[in-house]
Amino acid sequence: MTSHDGFETLAIHAGQEPDPLTGAVVPPIYQVSTFKQDGVGGLRGGYEYSRSANPTRTALEQCLAALEEGTAALAFASGLAAEDALLRTICSPGDHVLIPDDAYGGTYRLFARVLAGWGLSHSVVPMSDLGAVREQLAARPVTVVWAETPTNPLLNIADIRGLARAAHEAGALLVVDNTFASPYLQQPLVLGADAVVHSTTKYLGGHSDVIGGALVVADADLAERVDYVRNSTGGVPGPFDAWLTLRGIKTLAARMDRHCRNAMRVAQMLAEHPAVTEVFYPGLPSHPGHKTAQEQMRAFGGMVSFRVLGGEEVAVRVCGRTRLFTLGESLGGVESLIEYPARMTHASVAGSPLEVPADLVRLSVGIEDCDDLIDDLRQAL
Ligand code: PLP
């Protein structure tokens, strides 16, 4: 690939040269655990054992690094495995991290219930408020500022450039979870972040058929250190999972354009619906992060959340009444999903500073015919 190849070209070709042996235009699934050595230590292409490296995984990693404009990418068995390996690499017992006041429930659980037990403390900060972040950074030494933008499930927007500046001035690293945007809509490393994490389970995979995670970094030394931890702890994806993710990535740009268009129309409809009290979508000019989103994102994504009149009971009922929006966790697939965060994806933040409203419904707007999606939501409401 040349340095001026566009995103769509990289998504289809980066790391995916036709197979030199057979000419296969798609990287083969190297479904193998070990590799023949030509004499002790005589590795062909550097491969010895698939926990350490596997050619299908390498293809995925090269593609991800190109899409995020990073130096290196590492693929993992899940988004949380990527987060865990990164944090174990860059933090030590006694360190302090800043985490968002709105984030995926599983990420909060990792910080609050797992890593806290190993001596990693945290403060919860609204990452969309740079002043509040700077105040926390001035209050004590901080190792990592962890941001999600847009956030899950309230679609808050953080200013990545501003956060990177604030974190670096305080000697901290900025990590951005880019799952909701995908590299097609937003490239945090280009905006100054030190590391990007993904649940590739979502838009990158794009078809609700594989669990995976990734980490992309600018600094080759950091990549090597995380790779050491990954190889030591083993949270790697299998070759077929890597292949499915790579296959999904080929259509990422086309899918995202459609997700964004459909989500904008759904958000506009909900904003005018009498049974809806508040809509969270950064594409709406009324959203507090709209301007920042416009500056750092290509478009506003496929996720929409909203609150309903009548509270918890009505929210739960709406989630059970849709025909096309399937009731289920996860997001980012071609099919539309609906869920009730308080008891599903965000059950683990109940009683914490990240607790989500009881009248909240979250949508992952798919790429179906948008008129059908709007009809479905109207009848459910
Ligand atoms: N980050 C975000 C924003 C998510 O929504 C999720 C999962 O829903 C994760 C990370 C964790 O990813 P995984 O489920 O692949 O471990």
C-alpha cells in the first residue's frame, strides 16, 4: 500500500496482498497451532506457535494499524482482553487513572471490580468537561486518562485533542475507546491519543458473528510491551475469528455511511415523537457535543439512545414491542438492535457514579430500509 491510499482502499487491501503461494485474493485461514521449524529456531516468516503470532491474525493487525494510522496493532480475543492487557502493561499497583462518568459497563467493571483489587485506583470524571479533567490531573499523579467518545450509552462527546494535551502536560497517557465511531469516522491517534482500543465485535466485524478486540498504538515500543503481556497471558483471537473480522472490515466504510444516514433519520423522528422526552445523538444540533463531534468525526455514527415518557415500565415495554429491532445486547451489526441498558449492557454500573437512567432505551441502528425501521419504532412507541 502507498501512503496516499484512501481509507476504503486500505480496508480492502492493507495486510491482504494475494497469497504468494497460490494467488488466493483473500488471506487464508491459517487454522493451525504450530509451525514446522527448519532446524531449531529456523522459523519461516517468523511463525512458531499461534499464541505468539499467526499469519491470518497478522493480516488483520496490519489492516487495523493502517486504518487507525498507527504504527502497530494487536488483535485480542475480545475488547475487554485488549483493555486488560493494555492496562496491565502501562499501569502498576499504586497508580491512579481517570475514567469516564459514562462508559461501557464492562469497562467500568474491569476498573472497579478487577483492577482495583490489584492496587489500581480511579476517579470518575465527565470526559466532555476539559476543566474537570484538568482539575483531577492537578490533584494527584495520574498514569492514564481513559476516554470513550461517543460514550456508551449516552453518546457524550469528548474533545480528543484537548484531552491529549491535558493528559500529556500532566505526564499521563490518553487511551481512547473508539468502538462507537470506528476508524472510518474518527482516528484518535491522529488527534493525539497514545492508544486506541476497540471491541472489534461491533462495527469492525459488523455482522454480529464474532467476538474480538484490538489495540492500536503510535509507539512501537509500547506495542512490543503489550505484545509481551498478550503472549504471557494468552488473550488472542483464533485464526477464523481474525479472518471474519478482516472480512467485515472490507465493507466498513459502506456500512458506516448507511448506519450514519439511518441513525440521523431515526434520531430526528424520535426528537419529534410525543412519547420521547430526550434523544441522545451527536448529529442533532441540540446535542452539547455536536460541534466537537463535527470537528473530529466524519459523521455521527449509528447509535441512538432516548428516554421515554412513563419511566422504566414503558422503556422495558418498548424494548419488547419492536418487530425489526431485535432485543439484544451488543451493537454495530448490519441488523438493528434495541436494548434496555439499566438491566442489560449496563447492569454492572447499578449503584455506581455511572448508573444509567431507568427510562433509557438504546438503539443500534442497522442498515435496513430506514422507512421500515421508523415504522417499527413508531408502532412500538
Ligand atoms: N468498549 C465498548 C464501547 C463496548 O461497547 C464494549 C462491549 O460492548 C467493549 C468495549 C467490550 O468489548 P467486548 O465485548 O468485545 O469484550
